[in-house]
Amino acid sequence: MNRRQLLTGFVKGKEQGFIRPPYTSAQTDFSPCKECDAPCVEVCEEGVLFRDGEGIPALSFKERGCSYCGECLKSCPHGVISESSKTIRAKVQIDPQRCSAWNGVLCFSCKEPCLDNAIKFNGLYKPVILPDRCTSCGFCVSVCPTNAVKVVANEDA
Ligand code: SF4
Ligand code: SF4
Ligand code: SF4
């Protein structure tokens, strides 16, 4: 979380801070977005893109995740979404206090949609997200019945 977000205490559901689209970086200049019709939001097949209060696109994993389909990259008329790296700059974590499987209840809801096999269970319990495998796609977030999967934006990464 950057300083502005710390100061404003911005929290959006289980997501903290604005998570920027894939194919952007800490060096991306988002200023053209403010004057743009945001075709990226229209073409997103998963419906995970929205515009923040300044008109800059951001991701929400409240209902779906990012499939890395690349349509936002192709649609951007100003070269803002343009990086070759598809990385989403956010950290995904499981909160052991909220997670059923950390508290003796069987649950694998987050593991099933994780195509990157990035959630490791210790036997049947205590799942953790492997940072070297996780692509921050967010598909594990909305399926969690206890809101235990948290996403923290890292716009400076
Ligand atoms: S890569 Fe595809 S799913 Fe992901 S934000 Fe862009 S348009 Fe949406
Ligand atoms: S955000 Fe990470 S842990 Fe969750 S489904 Fe995607 S790759 Fe797997
Ligand atoms: S879906 Fe949620 S409650 Fe279930 S194991 Fe995953 S993090 Fe825990």
C-alpha cells in the first residue's frame, strides 16, 4: 500500500488499495485514462475492471478473477496498458483467523479455481499461498465462504 492509501485508509471489500490492471508497472503513466472512454473496462471478459474516482482503471475480484486474456492490453488506445509483463501488482494472502481450514473445518473452495496450483495445504488443513506461484489472478477471492482471502495492492512494485 502506498502512502496515500495509508493516509486515506482505503479499503474496498477484501481488497486494500486500488489494484491496477495487468500489463502495467510502477512506471506506467495513467494520466491519459482521465480523458479516455476506457474501452479496457468494456472489453474485459471477466468484468473485473472498473474506473476509480479519478477515471483510472482498477481491478475488483469481488465476483471473478483476471484470466489474463489480454483484451484490455489490445483495447488501450493510449498505450497505458502496454507492458509485456502480465503481472498484477498485488499480494494475495489467506487470513488464518478467518479461514475455515485453519480452524479445523474441511474446505478447498480456494484451491479449485487456482490454475497455478499456488495454494498449498498442510495435509487437509492450513492452506497458504505460495508467492512464487501465485499470479494474483484473484479467482480464489470470491469463492471463499469466509472472506479469508485478502488482496493488498502494491502499486509501487
Ligand atoms: S487481461 Fe482480460 S480478464 Fe484480465 S483485466 Fe484485462 S481484459 Fe480483464
Ligand atoms: S490469486 Fe494466486 S492463489 Fe489465488 S487463484 Fe490466483 S494464482 Fe491461485
Ligand atoms: S476457501 Fe477460504 S475458508 Fe476455504 S480453505 Fe480457502 S481460504 Fe480457507
